[in-house]
Amino acid sequence: MPVVLEACPVCAGPQIRLLSIRKGDIRLCRCADCGIIFQNPRFEEAKYGPGQVTKHYVPRLKENGLLDAKGKPIPGKIAQRYRKVITLTRKVYAGGLIADIGCGIGLSTLALKYSGFEQVDGYDVEKQRVDFGRDVLKLDLSAEDVVTVPPEKRYSLVVLSSMLEHVPDPVAFLSMIRKNTLVPNGRIVVTVPNVLSWQFMTQGKKWENICYSHYYYFGDDSLNEVGNRAGFRRIALDRPKSGKSGLASHESYLRELLGIREINITGGIGAGFEVSGPIASPAPQLASAEAD
Ligand SMILES: [Zn+2]
């Protein structure tokens, strides 16, 4: 049963506007107060049914060349697929343990290990994915809730690779990580699809990232907003120059045209955050109702 949100799930602001973009029964709304774009109504994960890991997910990874026919990982392809996460982790890492939360079957965990980060623990709440990662990829992944991390095993870096867009309440989730998972001066690395990307602008509803499991559609500003509300501040990093020279020239054209210093129209956003202090505001209580 889809759940209708009657206020913004990030700032609790009441002014939410339905966007014209539609894909099947997926509708997107934008909050007038904080600017976040989110799925509304929201569909429960159960919509996909059990067994999707081996039936849908793994075949897709084989098609994309990340796993071979037997399901074994192909290191070069995996490093390439997760290059943004690796580059950011290299910039932000200051020693200590790393937690890769929402690691799925563990490909991002593997990519970090291939890149020389040996102390990486992978977590995912979906047990099927964790079992696949343990059985086939021989990774020591955990299906435990990361809240249970004891104080002596706190992480200095949490990696969230393409997972924040799946979380029902990202401010509460990041606050939880800040309080229960990280050391006091810990950092996070986040990658999410970019709703201000040229792909979304040109493909509209055909953009592959519009799907039931993506509750949020971040741009640079709304990602910062969510991080700030959870008590993090973005670490200033030079964004790597786009490999596609056409894209870089479009970005510089837009910068000049619109008079803004930074603009990101690449397919994904990668950011590092550090703990900034107390939480700005408590996570709002969601006003919600069952749809007909
Ligand atoms: Zn809002």
C-alpha cells in the first residue's frame, strides 16, 4: 500500500508541490522550504517481492560486466564502477576503520579493498544480499543493524555508496550514524544520483534513477541540506574534472550564464562530510496517511 506524505520528510514543511514528471505510478514532489525532491506517494520495498537478488540483481551485474558468468567479481570493472567512491575515500580518509553501509552484495566493499583500504566492514540490512556476498564473493559482510556497533569499535569513516536515496528518513539515518557509528570526529563519504544531471534533464522520466526504491532525488544543495540537518558539514574538495569534455564546457557555459560559482550536471554527486557539532533540528514526525 503506497504511503502519502502530507509534509516534507526532511524539514516537515507543509508546502509540497507535485512535479509534472511521472513514470508509471511514480510521482515526485518538491518541498518549497528545503528544496528536496522526493517520491510521493511512497511505495514499500515489498513491492518487488523476495528472491530479487539472484533473479534480477545478479543477472544485471553480469550483464554490466561486474561479475563473470559464474558470479565471480571482475576487479578492473568493479574498480571502474566505484571510481568516484574510491577517489573520494582517498581524499577524505584519515586512518582507522571504515564501514561500508548499504553495501548490497559487497561490490563497493570489494572496490575499497582492491584500492588498498583493508579495514572495511560491509553492512546491509537485506540478508539475501549479505548471504550472496558471503557465499560467492567470500566477504565477511554483516546483516546486523549498524546501530549496535559497540563504542570501542566505532568507525572513523562511513561510506554510503548509492544508498542514501533509498533511506526513508535520511536526516534521522545520518544522525544515527553520527551518534552511534562514527568516532566523535568521524567523516562520511556519500554518493547519490544527481537530479540536476544532464541525463535527467535530457531523458526526463526515462532516467534510470527514477524508480520505486529511490525515495529521494538529490542535487548538491539538497544533499548539503540533509547533511547539515544531521549535524555534518560538507568538506570542501575539488571536484574531479569531467572526463567528458563536452560536459565540462556545458558546465562552464552554465556557470557564466547563471553567474554561479559551482554547478554539477554529471550523473552522480560525490561528497565528503565531517561532524560539525550538535544536530540543528530533530528529525520531524512525518504526517502520513494510507492512500486509497
Ligand atoms: Zn522540506
